Amino acid sequence: MSKVPADIISFYSYVDYPLLSILTAIYKSSLKIEHQIRYSGIYGLHGNHTAISENTTGSASNASGDIQKKLDVVANDIMIEHLMHSYACNVLLSEENDAPIRVPAKCNGPYSVAFDPLDGSSNIDCNGPIGTIFAIFENKKEEILLPGNRMVMAGYVLYGPSTEMVVAHNGKVNRFQLNSIGSYWHIGPIILNGTKKVYSINEGNSSLWNTDIKQYIESYKKSGYGARYIGSMVADVHRTLLYGGVFCYPADKKNPKGKLRLLYECFPMAFIFEAATGAAIVGNMSCQRILDVIPVDIHQRTPILLGSTAEVKKYNPQISSKL
């Protein structure tokens, strides 16, 4: 346990006030989201969000083309409300919004936040683990598309058997668990040293994979690795971070640019893994760091392969000189 105060806000009390205000807004948002998830069946929040237009009624889709769940919309509204009133942001980028959200001048601050308010929402109705992902960028000029090297903090909240928040900042990753009075308690740092022989990938798409990924996964099978896949990036990445192995969502014939979004899914997870001494690359016959990808669209997709540096190097023997 850390010798500094264990509450998450006390733990990061040394950061500048605007950044701490954003972290506080995310912390408060997660408490409300966690409550809505925990009682989602009672509150009637299972199922798809319904879009009603003048002539039609049907399931709504978000900006990335995914079907919106009722809880997606609820979580998004909660995040926007709290981040707006942190008085520390100027631009908000959400998976659920087509366009960037400009924070009014009266609430303006020096950072922007990209976030997926509810990752893995297809798991809601079966009570599977889901999460919230966030990336905080220094953004004094109020730009929209920022590179990965402008991130100053990133993290996620995992809503599972217990609720945890993982935060990467200043080259370190720390883990916090929600207690019974609504406070995140520091339970230790995270450094990638797990040795589980596990690969995490959706093998239901194997017929669509490109040759590089087919060969990569086949090498794991021949080496006695087991498959573990939940279908929520937060849950799969959290297991990989703690236990070891590799997580991969590659490009394929159906999704030639990959499936996961760069700014609010892959950037923050890559930032976390690098801070925990791991690595995150594009894959797709490329050794490019995820954090070196230049964003051109707020909902841009990318292939991703992440894990310990040793596991990621297995993708290509020549990758060692590039990490």
C-alpha cells in the first residue's frame, strides 16, 4: 500500500488544479454510472436506445455506427455534465457524439478529454463486465485532433465484481478500488510482470484475418497459450495488464482499418501499457507505435496489438529495435 493518502483525489493532489478537477469529474461520473449499471434492470435500462424521428422509430446508432444501448446514452450524459462543470476542459470528444463538443468560455480550461463513456455495452443485458475509458490531453489552443504525445493522463473504470479505476500519469500506473462509502482506495501500482500464457482476440473473425495475424495467433496455439476473450476492451485489457499475455483487435477483411477507435480507446490504453513497461503497436504488418499514429478524424479506427514488450515483440522478430 502507498504511504501517501489512499483516496484517489488525495493521491493525485500534487497535479495542477485543472487536471485534478477533471479527474474528480471522472471519479464522480463513475459513481453515478456504476449506480445506473448496478440497478439497470430495475431502472429499465436494458436494451437498445430508441431513436424517434418524424417517420420512423428504431434503434439508434452512435457516431461510429454501433447500436446505442440505453445505458450508453445515460453514461454519456453523465460524463458530459460533470466534465463541462469541471471548469478545466475546452473540447470533449465522445464515442457517442458525431462532432466535438466545445465547452462554453465561462467553463473553459486548458485540457481536452476524449472518452468512451461505456465500453463493451453489448455485455450490459447479460451482466458482463463493462467500462469507461478516458484520455486527457494538454490543449491550450483548443485544437480538436491531438497526437498521443499530448496526453498527460489516461485511464479506465472497470465495472465488474468490484469497481476499479486504473490511472496512468507521469510514467506510472496505479490501481484504485471503490469502497462501500463511494471512494476509490489506492490498492497498488501496476507494472507488467504477469506470466500467464494467454492471448485475447475474437477468434470468431479468424476467417477474415490477414495472414500476419493468422500466423501470430497460430504461434501462440503451438506454444500452449490459452484463449480468453470477454468482448469488452476494458475487461480484456485489465486482465492482460494484471495477468500477462497479449490483447489484439486486428484489421481484417470486414474492417480493413480495424474496429477500435484511436482517440478514446486505443490512445489511452496504449498510454497505460507503455507506462506499465509494456508496448502497443498497430500490427497489420506494421511495427508502428499506437501513440505515433496521427489522428485525422475524431472517430478514426485503428488495428491494435498490446501487451508486455516481450509478447508484442513476438509479432515480428525485428520489432525489438523499434520499441
